[in-house]
Amino acid sequence: MSEEFAPKPFHCAVDVREDAAFVRPEGDLDMSTASEVEAVMRTAFDAGVKRLVVDLRGLYFMDSTGLTLLTRWNNASNRDGFALVLIPGHERIQRLFTLTGLHEYFTFTAG
């Protein structure tokens, strides 16, 4: 497998400031790593944050599992009264949102 397509090590950091959590997944967001992102988001939400900001700039790859995770949290934000905001990722990540039509469904903000 070429180096370009080899899986990247995954890490998900979070920084909580006042009532907002900034979630920064790095590497490949797929079915093997989505649970880690989910756990970080859940912990921040359970701590009482009112805004979750997910920074997609550190992702090299995201599959439908990542899209599903973000979509579920977006649905929950609309239902439960908190904000979910995405910082756009690299072109290959943003293309997933465009191809699926989800780019109109999410709130994106500049990093």
C-alpha cells in the first residue's frame, strides 16, 4: 500500500472553554475510530457544554461511519438545544459532504 493511502494514526483531543467544547480528531475517522470521537463528544456534552465545535482539519480520511456519527449529533443538537458546528476539513473531507448533499444540513464555521 502506498504511503499516501496507508491508515494514519488516530487521536482525538478536546479543549473545553466555558460552555463550548472544541473536538479535534486527527487521522482517519472510520468505523475503527468513530467510537473514540463519540466518547469525547459524549463526555463534553455530559459536562454541560452548550456548543460542540468539531474541527475536521486534522482528518486525512472519513468514511460513512464518520458522516453518520456527525449526522446523529446534528440531529441531537436540533432536538436537545445545543449547537453543533463543524470547522471544514481538507477538500477530500469536504467533498463527502457535497457528494451526499449534507453540506447544506450542517453549520460550518471558519477555523
